[in-house]
Amino acid sequence: KYNDEQMKRRKLHNELQETKGNIRVFCRCRPLSKSEVVAGCASVMDFDAAKDGDLGIAASGSNKKSFKFDRVYTPKDDQVDVFADAAPMVGSVLDGYNVCIFAYGQTGTGKTFTMEGTEENRGVNYRTLEELFKTANERTETNTYSISVSVLEVYNEQIRDLLAIETSKKLEIKQASEGSHHIPGIIEAKVENIQQVWNVLQAGSSARAVGSNNVNEHSSRSHCMICIMVRSKNLITGECTKSKLWLVDLAGSERLAKTDVQGDRLKEAQNINRSLSALGDVISALANKSSHIPYRNSKLTHLLQDSLGGDSKTLMFVQISPSDKDLSETLSSLNFATRVRGVELGPARKQVDTSELQKMKTMLEKARLECKSKD
Ligand code: ADP
Ligand code: MG
């Protein structure tokens, strides 16, 4: 399925993964759209060294800016190219690590294109899940897996379950044991193959539009969050793990001019900013190795608490427009992404499910006592 170049990249990527901490940042630039071309917009991008992860931008006049990422995708790179870099995360999830893949950027830069894609040109979500089942099926001699999916939306700091019949019911996050949390009442759809997952995602996707009078507006103002929960048992060692994969299509990162928004729209804008700026604060705290990471300041970061930073693996797509008209938003996204890339984390840690281990210990102890009483 993969060509040599892609295989080589995957291998390299795996090596990087081991040695370089656990946050990867990929930058993807979409093509100029037809209407931008018609309007006379020009591309300010310099992709000469994109293969090495370098991105140049002609800011103004002779003022050039350069950025460095783990990889830069040009408008010529397709969904397969992009997925080749996300694919190694699948193995990590099945191995018991929490993983978060998210797309960040201004509205209209291709976040949904990268994550969801289209039916003919599927994105990271579908490809990741397809790979997840494929790899799980290859491991049936050594492991058993149980996989379930939840689809959520965070809008105005409220969590909606997109798989529920009553999607208007508001959900709350409850804190469980150290670091972990749960959402009482949330639907976790058990899935056994990619077709079932696809049906679940489609259902979530169509529920998203319900109740909003402008679908595009709504989706650019809300975060769409897919959570894949994987329970695994290693049949040889008996080790059980319980890990999560988050696939997140974030709300648009553009700053709304305060002067032309009022009332509900202003509240909306403040809430989006609250979630995205909370994400920025969490990233900064991680970068500074701060003892307190402010995960609880927004629903978005609270939900991602055990899958963002800490013991997990994070992959960010920073999506940008090539157009000179979008330059200031582009620079602000790239600066944010640069901060994210500066975060150095320790090695990721497996999410061992100790409740299974505890059950086994209790059983053993009971058996031991029974043996003893027979003596
Ligand atoms: P966002 O979710 O960030 O608001 P979209 O994913 O909706 O942006 O993309 C905006 C438009 O640009 C869509 O019409 C989409 O098909 C197109 N687009 C985005 N990225 C690409 C790409 N890499 N190649 C071709 N078209 C793209
Ligand atoms: Mg979108």
C-alpha cells in the first residue's frame, strides 16, 4: 500500500518518535482557491525546503520569515502523504498510549479537509481508524482488543453528545482517579470494523448541523472531538491497557474584531477564545515544565487532560492559507504552532489498566487461601 519513500519516512518517523519527545507539529498549506485567484491574491509561501520541514514566508517587501516544523506539506501533497506521518500513532494507541491528533488554524484553511476529508478523498480520521482495525486484526494471536467510539462537540463551553438521540442534553465532566475523568451518560458505541465506525461518524456529523441555522458558521465556531477508546489484553503477558485516541477538528483560530460582534456572537467568540487560549496556556505550562498545568480552565483542555502532554503522544496539524490576504492570521497560527513544537516531554507512558490486574490478584489470593484451608 505504501511506496518506498513513504515506508522510509515511517521508519524515520518511528525513530524520531523514540528519541525526540512526544509532540510532533506538521504544517499543511492548502492551495489558493479559485476565488482567491480571481480576486488577485498571491501566495506568500516559499516551499523550497519544505521536505526538510522548513517554511519560508515573504512577509512584506524583503522581509522574510522562516519557520521549522517536523514536516511541511505543500498544496501538492495529498491525503496519503499526510496520513503517512500520522500512521505510526495507530501502533502507539494499540500499545496502550494515549494519543491526541488535532488540527488548528484559521477557518477555511483545511482543518476539516485534513481530518474528515471527503468521501472520495478521505482524511486522517477514516485512515487512522482503518489502520487501527487492520493492525488490531494482525495482532489477534497475541492481543484481544475492544474498541468503542464517542463523538462530541464543544460549543460555547458546552459539551454535546453527537451520538445521543437527545443531542441538546448538556454533559458534564466528572473527575475520576488521578488525572483521568469521565462523562456520565456519554454514548460509547462499540465498533468492530471500519464500516461500523464510518456509520457512527456519519451519524455524529449529521447531528452536528441539527439546530444551527448556519452550518458553516456553527462548525467554524465549535470543536468537533472524536474519542476512540481501546481496551487491550496481551494474551502472553496478561497485561491490560486502556488507552484513548482523540481526533480533534478545532474551531477557527481567527480573532474576531470586537467591534462587529455583539450579544450571542460575542459570547461565542469569547468562549472559543477561552478554549483556544486555554489550549495555549496548557501548552505554555507544559513547555515551561510548570508544576501546575491548567487543564481545567476550559472544556476542551479538560477533556484532553490525559491525552495532551504528560504521558501521551500529541500530533498537531497547523493549517494555513497561502494567500497574502491571510498573512496576519497565518503568522499568528505559525507562532502558536512554534510554541507547541517547543514543548519537550518525557517518554510517553502506557496506560496500564490496573483494575484487571487487581482482579487477577484477588483471584489468586482467594485460590491461595482455599488451597491453604484444604491443607
Ligand atoms: P476549515 O475546516 O479549516 O474551515 P475546510 O477543510 O473546510 O477548512 O477547507 C476549506 C476549503 O478548502 C474546502 O473547500 C476544502 O475542500 C478546500 N481545501 C482545504 N485544504 C485543501 C487541500 N489540501 N487541497 C485541496 N483543497 C483543500
Ligand atoms: Mg471545518
